[in-house]
Amino acid sequence: MARLYPEAMTKPSLLAACAACFIASTLPLSALAVDQKMIQQLKRLKPVDQLEQRCDTEGMERLKADKVIAYTFGRPVYEPTHIEAKGAVFRRNGEWYKLAYRCTVSADRMTVLAFDFKPGERIAHKDWPRLYLYPP
């Protein structure tokens, strides 16, 4: 019977490769996309700003957006490692949309532990100036 895998691919190495793929696929997207430069920049901010920026970045990654703003339609509720932003917005493909999100981070505010979001309706261009929204 012909083998479908090379001689070097023994069962233990095949299992290791499968395990590595599984582990990588279960990592949060943020663990793959946030680099050391960004972490250094975040650490220069006040804790509340670290929290908001880290969660906004997570929202950008998950929504494939180029911008997230937590406070456009209302003030977010902050706790030391949690933010609830019911009045947020995000921009994708040149359009702004309403957004609500909840985000929980690690004690150092660098790792997102949970991120729940609900995208909303598109915001009309005529409303952008009043809301301080801008084109890309």
C-alpha cells in the first residue's frame, strides 16, 4: 500500500504538527496581530487609555475595520480591566457604523480575555460632521 506522507513524517511528528496547528487556531486574533511596538506604545498611556485603546484595537481586528471609537454616541463604562461601550462606532470600507462592545483585558491591560460586540446600522454621511466622524 502506498504511503500518503513522506518518510520523515512519522506519527509523533504528525501529531506534533497537528497540535501546533490546533493551538495556533485557538489563539485569539489579538495574540497574533499585536506586536511589541504597539505594546510599548500602549504602556506609555494612562491605564484607562490603555484599556480603551487595546479594546478598540481588538474591535478593529475582529470587525476588519480601520478605526473604532468607543465614545461617539455615549460615554463608555470603565472598570480597571473592563469596558462597556454601547455608543461606539467603527469605520470599514470608508463607511461608519454604530457599534456596541464589551471587552475584558488582563491585569496589565495588554491581553484581551473577552470581547463581545454587536455591529449596528450605517451612519449617514450627513451626520458625520455633527459626530466628529471623518473619511479615511
